[in-house]
Amino acid sequence: MRGGILIIGSLLWRPERDAWRKSQLMLDQAVSVKVPIRYGRRSQGWGCCFTMTFATDGPSGHGVLVPCKHRIPDVGALLSEAEELWKAEDRHAESGSIAARTGWGCVGLLFRDQAASAHWLREWADVFHKKVASPIPPVDKEGLLSIPWPAVVVDNSAVGLDVVLAAATRADEPRAGADSIADAWIGQDQEHERYFFKNVQHGIRTPEDAAIWRRIQEKQPAWLREGAYAEAVCVLRGEQTSAV
């Protein structure tokens, strides 16, 4: 099996995850893919600002799919990739875990051809049941991601892998609007806004990015006036101009 990691947030750019990225991923083969995502979860680790979750409705955004360095010959190897992914996602993760004990997140899988992967599905579901107390939507009770198979942004072609792994985190309810998401970053001065701008810089985008950016521009927080995040700001301003 050829596997890949679907990344929708700071796994792609936080320095603390660099060792994992270098040991497990083929970063030079990363591709931008369509994926349903949104800023859906207030995170204590990010100053109660919003971080990325999968979305269950609405238009798709863009994530990044990175092939794994190592082929996956069996479910044991698949589990090892999942454990390494969760260790990178959760710095407090226990050895061998693929989910948070407190229920805020877990690893899920997506197989390109479920019929051809029936025995993998059964074995993975058994492992998932033993290791995860409860799934996190859109990961179902069998440990499978209930999202479409990723399509490459530039040409809408299907990604040429056999299995995709992703870390899913629990979204807050009710769903926050773009202004509330932006205001959480605007109302703090501890550099947590970098989560939004680093995502933009690395091509991780949501359908609400333009509305979030408009709100930030309207409020003009001090950290924006300081001229930080030039690369991402250039992208956002360019999109704003082309939309007029």
C-alpha cells in the first residue's frame, strides 16, 4: 500500500513537528488537495483561538497531502504510521496511542478502493475499537474518515495513493462565524494569529478566509500594523483585489 498524510493545519509548518516530517514524509511530493475544512475548534494551546477541523457541510477548502516515505505492507505498518502521526499531533500522547484520552481528537483513515481493501478495513476497525474510546467526526466508529477521496486542486484528478491518514479534532458547536473566528485572533497579543497566516502561507485554506481577512483589516490589530506575515498578507490582498 502507498500511503499519505492529509494535513489541514500546523502539522505542516510548526518547528516542533519537523523531526516527524523529515522521518515520515516525502515533502517534495506534497500536493494541494480539495478537502472540507473550517476553523472549528477553540484550542487551549492556541490561546482559545480557533484551529482547523474537518467540516461536515459547505464548500471544500484546500489541505496538503504528503506521501509517506515508507510503503505500508500490512496493518501493523499502517498502525505505526498512525501512531507517529498522533505523536506529532499531540505532544502529550501516550506511547502507542492514536487518540486523545480526553476525546478531543483521533486518527482516521480513508481507503481509495474500499472493496479491494476489505481485509485491511476489518483489521483496522479491530485496532481502532481497541485503541479509541470514541471517534471524532468525521471519523466513524470503524476509524474511517467520512470525506470524499482527495482531489488535486490544479486539475481535479484523484490522488494516486491507496490509503490516506489524517488527524481529526472535535469541532465546537454551535458553529462560529467568520467574524467570531477573526475576533478571537484580534483580541489577543500572544502571536496566536500566526496559526491563520501560516496556514495561508502554506496553502491550507478555508472557504471563509476572505471574510476572516476582511474582519482583520477592519479592526487593524497592532500585530497587523507591525507588518508581520508579509507573504500571507500578500496572498490575501491579491485575492481580495482579484475578487473586486
